[in-house]
Amino acid sequence: MRTGKALPAALALLGGVLAVASGLVLHYPALILAAYLLAGLWIASNHFTGLVFWLLWGTITALLTMEQGRALPAGLSGSDLRVEARVLDVRDDNGVARLTLRLQSCVSPPGQPSCKALGKVRVSAYQDTAFQPGERWGMTLRLRPPRGFSNPDTFDYQAWQWRERLHATGYIRQSPPAVRLAESSFSLRRLGLEYLAEKPLTERSRRWLAALTLGDSDQLERQDWDLLNHSGTTHLVVISGLHVGLVATFSLLLARLVARVISPGNWRLRTWPWWLAAASTIAYATLAGLAPPALRAMLMALVGLWVASGRHAPGPWQAWWLAVAMVVMVDPLAAWRPGFWLSFVAVAWLIVIWHGRSRPSGIRGWLWALVRTQLLLAPLMAGAVLLAFGRLAPLAPLVNLLVVPWVSLVMVPSAMLGWLLLPVTPLSEMSWWVFEQALDLFHALLTLNVAYLPLWEPSFSRYKALGIGFIWLALCWGLPAIYWALRAFAVVIVTLLAVWPNEEHWPEGALRVSVMDVGQGQLVELRSQQQRMLYDTGPRFRSGFMPLDTLWPGSQQFDHVVVSHADNDHAGGISALLDGHEVMAWWLPEGEETDVSAMPTPRTCAAGQRWSIDGIGFHYLWPPPGINELSANDRSCVLSVTVGEHSLLLTGDVGVNVERRLLTLLDTPLSVLVAGHHGSNTSSGEQFVRSTQPRHVVFSAGRDNAFGHPAQAVVRRFRRAGSCLWNTAHDGALTFWLIPGETPRVTPQRVLHGKRQRC
């Protein structure tokens, strides 16, 4: 492809990505295909070169559409599938092995859809079996289609599965047992990890060496990621442009030095140093696992080497568009990764701010170039990160100004030099000793930064405005011929946006009720102007995972946490609250055994207890005071909340007999009811539904759960009562605003088929 055609080629490829991402191909396949064929006939008869770009558009669209079709069919969810698979990756997660598998064959039960299209899946292994990457196994899997919880401002696990080409998730069945069919083949990367495990290094040094040199960032622990995220330096650990660029540069300099020695007369004309640098770049990215950031950096480095070789002279923008086209062509799903856009935006901005400037000379010149680049790049990247992730590390520009040279000139070279000097053990160990000292200093600086200026997460409206403001500031200062008055005005506006008090407007006497999507479990957040409260804490899964861990960053404060009863699907997140947050008051039924039962401060919820704050009334309707012989479900704390003329009822898992005893105590009709026992037929009896006539009913249940919640009989009862029905399994988290004098407002986190349910 000629470089002059890079722009239309990249636009054609991105157009195919946009067609798939927008859902047009999925929802209107016949219309899109007809339009595509007609466009092809017109292009072929008028412009032959355009036919190439038309084919690129069609190819990328077809590839992405086929990728969408490889997900596990819904009809196979929960079925036992007999597969043969190669183990790609093994991770330990709280004693449970997490395996990434490449399926080589798959057999579904008779009469069910075929599973032959499945490619890569992620499963949990609960049995005591040692799996190693590269091995081939025969096993029985129970899978479900790729999906994740859908909650406000949280990590989109389903989108991550799509980006990683995971077609299903699930677990390995213990019966019949898995059988190893073939041993793992040789892997240089795995050999390197095993070598590191035997070296007399600190545990932290071992983790960071694996991440920085072998691309195994999963070795890093949660505290490592928290430190990087909160300081805005995560990009330094991912095998990306920094690391691949260093390898390419070092290989080129070394090869040209050798060429100068062996052929001093015409060493500048030799092409093999450039080929050797390209080969070294490809080899290192392959050794690092060719993860998407490494693949992207490798392709960009190859384009850079080609341009720098001087044998072709494309402009910087032609090279930029060529790199975009190559990355999208090789990895179409890269366009769904924020890192793709952030890295290309950063490179594009570097082209803009250095266009027409001469190359720096001398130490002073290079230092000023580094400072100028960071000062002009920092506001643009801060704005992009705010818009992409809704958070900002306040000192990230200054910290990066210090640590980027430190990592690129000291840490990464000493780490890689240790590998290169393995044949000379003393020199290798000396290099890694230097790396350990550099890592300690790096870690201390980031810790100090986070301690004094932690990660800032402004409100939704605030971070959008501030993100746009930062980008505007960068444009004013980075583009030429901008009036100084406009530049100064941009500084003033962004400063005001940054320091303005972050106060969220709260309607008088309003209550925000958020029923979170936590799978087969229940967690409800109640928030008024001055009080924050949880009703139940969600489940804890067999792997140890707690959905509550994903909802908020650490160090949140809750005035009240009510644990309706001790069942795991309601009390499973208690340990996450104890470990990472502050709870002022715990409530639970008397006699319930939970992780907070032995604490000196838990309160006992009992019928008749009341309190009021912000004009909102809270009233426990159940259970009766004292120890009783009720079942665990029927001992649930039942909480009624009154907001002006509106009423909310949370009943835990109480059954129909308890519901009848509550009818005389309720203010009916109800505005919002979180259906008892996740919609089980043991709750929401006919008399209770007719008497309460709830306007909105929420079923907090898991998708395709084994219990069949919500029961169809219960759904029909509420429909006959005229209730508007919501299900966290399909709608995601649901946010209700109860405001005196206004109709209840509801916002589902997940909008199905592009439309919101209207009630």
C-alpha cells in the first residue's frame, strides 16, 4: 500500500468498525448488505482504486460480524459441553485456578445448538489439578455467554470480554474428570518466568521484572495496580510504546555500531541494521505475549523504523495513518480499547507540537524539549483520560515528568540488561540489583504522591466539562498563532473548573434508591442529602469474588448497613465492607451469625424501630423483638422508607405468611418494591400483591439462575396489578429518584435494543 493511500485505507477500516459498533450490521443486516453491494458496483465502474478501500471496509466488517457470532449461543448456557482445549494462560485467584483456553473441538448435547464456533473461553477450575500453559486437555465445561454486571461508573466486564475475544465463561466440571492429552510445548516466556521464580529477588522485584520485561502484568498484585492507577502511571507497566521503542532503538544503535566497525566506508548505506532492529522488535513483542498494547506498539515501531530509514519519505501524518490502518487490520478489536485511542491521540499531538521545529541539540536543548513536550501533552491526556475513565491523578503530569525518564533510562534498561547478561551471572545479578534500587525509589515516589494527592473522581457533569476544558487548554497552547489572551482565558477557565466546590445538586427531601446488579443476590443503596445506607451487601461467590468490590473505590463511608439475614446472597459482601470501607452502624436480626455478629457495635433490627433524617422516615416492620423460632428467611429485616407521599419496601427473603402480617402496617400503594426472595414463588403472595399495588417492582436476580427467579406466577401477579416490572439481570442496576411532589423517576443502567422501558 502506497503511503498516500494510508488515510482512505484507515478511514475505510474504521468505517467498518463503526458499522459494527453502532449495531447497524446486527440489526439491519439485509439493508447494509444491499447498500454495500450497490456501492461496490458504482465504485467498480467509476474508480478502481476505491474498490480496494471498499473491499477493506467489507473485510473488516465481515471479520467483526463473524467474531460477534462466535459467542456461546444462549441455548447452550448451563449445558455440559465436552471439549478438547489448549491451555493459553493460568492464573491463581484466591486459591482458584483461572484458565484461558483455546478450544480445538467442542461437542454439545444432542438436539442443542452447535458449539463448534467457540474459540477462546475463560473458566474456573475448582479441583486440585495442576494446569500448565501449552498443555492440551479433554474436559467437560459448563459455560454461559459473555456478560457482566452492569452498574453505574464501574468496570465493564462484558466489554472487556469482547475486546479479549472471550466467547464464553464458566467452569470445569469435576465429573467426568479432566484428562491431560498432551504436555506443553517449549515456551521461552514460561522458561523466563520459572527462572525468575528461583532467583534470590524480593517478591516485589520479581513481580515487576515479569511485568516490565516479559509482559506478564498479571503478576502484579492489587496494591501494585492501585498505586499505578491512583498516580496516573499505569501506562509505564504495560508492554507498549516505551518498552518496544527502547528495544527497537537499542537494537538499531547496536547494529549500526557493528556496521560502522565492519564496513567503515559505507556503513550508512547498509540496510541490515534496520532489518535487525525490526526483527528484534518483533521478537521482543512476541516474547511479551503479543498482548494488544504490545502488538500495537510493535506495528507503530515498525512503521517508525521504516520511515526513519530514509529509503522512503512519507510525511508524519501519512505514517500515522498507515500505523492506524495496520493496527486495525491486524487487530480489529483494538478500536474498542481506550488505550488504542489514547496512544494514537498522544502520537498525533506530538506530531502537531513538533511540526516545523528543529531537532534539539545539547543536554539543555533536550531537557527543555522534554519539559515542553510533557507540559503540552499533559493537559490533552488529562482531558482524554477524564472523558474515557472519569478520574484523574492530580499530580500525574509532574510525576510522569520525573518517572518516565527514570523508568525508560534506568529501570527498563537495567531489567533487560539482566536478561542479556545471563551467561555472566555476576553482571546479571548486578543489573537486577540496580533495578531493585531503582524500583524502590520509584515505589516510594508513587506512594508519597498517592498519600498526599489521591485519585480524584469528580461527578459526571464535572468530569465531562473538565475533560473538554483540558483538551481546549492543550489546543490553545499547542497550536500556533493562538492569541495570548485566549490562552490565558483557557487557563483561568480550567483552573476555576478544577477548584470549584464539587457539590452535587440534591433535590429537597429526595431519596436516591439504587438496586445494584450483583447477580443472584441483593444490594440496595439508599442515599439522601446527608445519609448513605446499604440494605444487604450482595453475594460472595465460590471463587471468593464479591460484586461489592467492583462498585466503589476503597475508603467509602456508610452511615448504616442493614444485613437482612445471614444468607450468602445477602451477606456475602460483609468482608469487603470490613476490609475496605467504614461503616458507622450495622443492623441485623437478633441471633443471625455473620462476620459482624461478634463486633461490639451491631444493632438489632426489630419491628417498631424508627428514625428520620432529611425528612425521610425509616421504619422496621419485621422481625418481632427478641429471639424467635422463625426460619432464617422469615427473620429478615423488613424496612419501610417514606419519602413524602412515596413509599419504598425492602422485605429480604420473608415468605407469604410474614407478608400477610405486614399488610396492616404498610402505607399503600407502594411506589417501589424490591420483590421478596428475588421473585421466588415463596414470596409476593396474591393477597400481598393486590393490597400493595406497587408502581415499580424490581427483581434482583442473576441471569439464567438455577432457581428460575423470578417465578412466572409471581411475574403474572404483578402484571395483573399493573406494576412496572424491572429485572437487574436484564436491565442492569436500577436507579430510582423519590422526590416529594414528583412522579418517581427510574433509570436502568442497561438499555435493551436502544430503547428504555416506559411505564
